Amino acid sequence: MPEHAFTDWHTHVYLPEHLGPVWTDRGTELVGRPGFGAADLGEHSRVMAASGVGRFLVLGLQVARIGMKVPNDYVGEYLDTNRDHAIGVGSVDPTQPDAAAELRRAVTEYGLHGVKLSPPYQGFHPHCEEAYAVYRAAADLGIFLMFHQASVFAPDGCNEYAYPTLLDKVAREFRDTNILVAHFGKPWMNETVELMMKNRNVFADVSTLPVKTWQLYNGLRLAVEGHVTDRLVFGSDFPSFDPREAADQFLAIADLEMPLPIPREVVEDILYNRPFDLILRK
């Protein structure tokens, strides 16, 4: 059990109607539990408090091809009431007209700190011009880019756009813009670590991995050997996972009896010592 308050770098808010008709019980099929539970603002506040989360990143996601749209206003209004212990990440879909303009509006109006993009869900190549228009807007606004640059379970997802190495070009060309890779780029943690070693502006969260012991163990060993654990952050992926349960499972990785163990001090450092200033532009 976490000894004191921790930071959750990956939590969602939405209403059921924001998810669209395609989101099914695929999460239950793959991980044994519903992939998408209640995540309205009241439930989010209740769970964060009950789980011992002291600070959290709250985010939205928009995927036009499956009818998912968590409005930036919904995220922004929640951020307004939690600014003393939260950062907000909106979302736009680069495949849609005026995505960059919507990002500028949302950040200007609500003071959002980042934008969530998902090439494999939204169906765009990370190097396409539509995506670059969003990157340029983020750079101008001084916010960070958050990517779901990891495998997806939606049958219509495009895993050919999910490979973390595709972000190397983005990290090179936007050196002053920080990039947060969600889910440690699973199952490509080795490539994600190599990306982080090469580019100091690349970070990763470990959300969803606490229930995948072997993936988490291997990813953390790679990060230890690559000397990039200082840019790893904890995330639960609420409401898919309860933050307290995810934190317990994350801490337990240090108890595995392995020839090359994960040092407990590394795990605790990731869970407890990751201020938002780590990624926010100074």
C-alpha cells in the first residue's frame, strides 16, 4: 500500500455519451475487467480522494473515426476547480479540420497544459502535415505533447502508427516541446527507452502496465540500464484501473525474486517524486 500521497499522471474524465458507439467490452476480454467505467467529474473526485492521490493529470481524448469525443470544455472546467493539485490535457484529432485552431482555443480559454494525441486510434501517421500543424500549435502555446504511442485493442486501430520510434523525428524537430509517451509505449518498451536515451525531451508513463507484470518488469529493467528512470512517471489509467490498486501493483514489482531485481528506491521514486514541473515548460 502506498505510504503517502502520490501523483497519478494518467486519469480520464468523461460522460458515457462521450465514448461513442464503438467502445465495447474489449477491455474485459483482454484484461479481465471492464475497460471503461464511470468517470464523470464527481466519480473522478471521489476516487482520487479515496485512493490517496495527491495530484493528478486529467485528460480527454477525441477519436473521430470511432465517434469518441471528450470535449475540451469538460476537461477545462474540471481543471478550473482543481488547479492547486492538477494539470489538464485536452485532445484534438489531427484528421479533423481546424484541429490546431481548436487546440489554441482550448488552451487559451482554460489554460490546459498539454494535448493528447493517438496515432493508432485516430488513424494518422505521426509525420503527416496535419499532425505537424498540431505540433506547431503546441510549441507556440508552450504546452507538452502526450501520445498514446502504444498498441491498441480496438479492432479498427492502426498499430502500424503506434511504433514509438516514429516519435524520434518529432522529438528532434521540436526540441523545446516535451513529449509524454503513454503506457511506456507497450509492448515496445525497449524502443521507448532508446527514444528517451536519445531525446531528453521525451518522458513516459507506466499506466496499464502494473497488471502486466512481465512487461513492467522488463520495461523498468531497460529503463534502469538506460539511466532514464528519472523521466518515468506513474499513471493508473483511471477508470480502467483503480489508482490505489495500480499503485500497490506497481510497488510490488520490487518484490519479485529475479536475478536482476527492480530496486525499491527506483519504484518509490517514480511513484512519489515526480512534480509536475518535470514536464511543464519553465
